[in-house]
Amino acid sequence: MLKTLGLPDDLTQFDLASEGTVKIFTGRANPKLGEEIAKELGLELGKIKIQPFSDGEIYVQIQESIRGCEVFLIQATHPPVNENLMELFIIIDSLKRASAQKINVIMPYYGYARQDRKAAGREPITSKLVAKLIAAAGADRVICLDLHSEQIIGFFDTLIDHVHAAPILIDYIKRFIGTEDLVIVSPDVGGVTRARAYAKLLDDAPIAIVDKRRHHDKQNHVEVFNIVGDVTDKIAILVDDLIDTAGTMTKAAQLIKDKGAKKVYACASHGVLSGPAFSRIEESPIEELIITDTIPLKEEWLNSKKIRQVSIAPFMAEAIRRIHTNGSISGLFR
């Protein structure tokens, strides 16, 4: 794993460890990321006991005093989504009852983000329900990384900061792939804004769009049809917010290769990689899949020559410093 990359020059010069009123806790979803963030801040992780009862219920106990402290809780809600969500709610409640002055929830990955609208009658908007439950549990502020859609921000009644992994991923591209003969490819029309943002920061590279048709009667099933734009003799980089089963990404990569691209790379903030995703990536023409460590991966996947994982720990640590000192979060993306 590369430990990274892409931070702005105006880093906050503030020692949280010496102040003693900031506490970092992590749930069980991604404890390694929590440890790395705490290390970047010069802090020890807060002492917390989390264990299941025999019936599957979760027990939580905060094992140190946090009275009057500003607490940052790191808990992603990737699979098992429901268990990680319930654990998040219980930890927030425990922190509240332990008299934390302020509870900041850092969600590197926001589960249920794709259920952000009604695509058919009598469907829930589950991402809004999750936002309301987080507020009801007692969170004062939420920090999310690369939400699936911007409208989710409006679902929160609490303060929310929406940060992006683009600076980290773009820095990797510049260092290890280069900017010559690049074309940035959006895997669907909905990702064009993201592709344009990447292209602008990569020496105004051209963009292309995959024309994708989705079967609404089948979850995680898509068909790829055509490409709008020129990829011939280019180094194509597919960019997306997340990769789940990798069906869209690998079909798009094959289509781009068939259209004459020299090489095809893919990058995304979140590597969910469920079901057949890993085997699809291994068998695809993708040279490298570049993802962050918002979601922990199996050790065998990390050893793959096609998967490169970069750390967001320094980036999230800087966000924590800025939040605590009332600094600029938007400054992270300059």
C-alpha cells in the first residue's frame, strides 16, 4: 500500500496530542484505517470494547473518560452493511452517554448510498433513512468520502463535510502512469462531471463516455454498448466512485481496448469488490485498478498485480485537524 499522496501544501500545523481534548475511536469495520489515522495525528486510539452476544446483538463500552472531549469516530458501512451500521449507531449512543462534548462521525464509505431516490413505485429512499438514523443516534457532524451522489448531502440534518479522494488518485496517476496520451473515461453518463474534474487536473486531458444501458429488473446487471469519444492509441483511465461487482468496469475496459486504446487503467475511491469482482478484474484487460483503503481487502487481493491500494489516512487526518481548529476543508482540494 502506498502512503500517500496528494495533500495540499498548507497543512495545518497543530499538535492534537498535546492538547488532550481530542479522542479517536474506531469500530470494527476498518480498524487498520483507524489505527493509521490516529498514528498520523500522533494519538492513541481510544479504548473501546465491542463484542457480540451469542444472539448476535452488539455490546459496546467506552473504556476511558471522554467527558468534555471532541470525539472522532471512524466507521465505514461496507459489507456486512447492516452489522456495521448498527455498530455505528450503538457506538455513537455510547459516546453520547459518556458525555462527549462533540461527536464527529467519519464514514470512509457510506452504505446504502445507491438507494438515493425512488426508481420505481413503493420503494424506500434508504440513504436518507440512514442519514436520519445517524443524527438520531447523536452525531453532531458527519464526514463522508465520495458519496455516490451529491443529493445525499441534503438528507442530513446534522453538519456534513463531503471530501473527495481525487487528489490522492490523481497524484498516483501523475507519478506512476503519467499524463501523456491520456483520455479520461466515464463508465456512464452520470459520471461525466467526475471525469471532467479528473481531466482538468490531468493537464486538460480529453474525456470519453461509455454509453451504458442498465436492466432495471436485475440488480448489478448492465450491458455496455458504445463509446462517445476517441480512445484510439490512448492510455485510457476509467474513473468511478465505487466498484462493486466490476461488471460495468470490466465490460467498459474490454470495449475501450477493442476500440484501439493502448492501455486501460481504472480508478475508484471505494473497492467494494463483491461477488465475482476479483476474478473479473483479473481476467480483464485492465492494467491496474487503483483504489483507496476505505474498504479493507482480502490479503490475496492486495497481492494481485492488478490491484493498487493507496492510503487515505494522511488525508483524513488532515481533515480532522482542520475540523478541530475550524480550518478550511475545501482547502484540501486545491
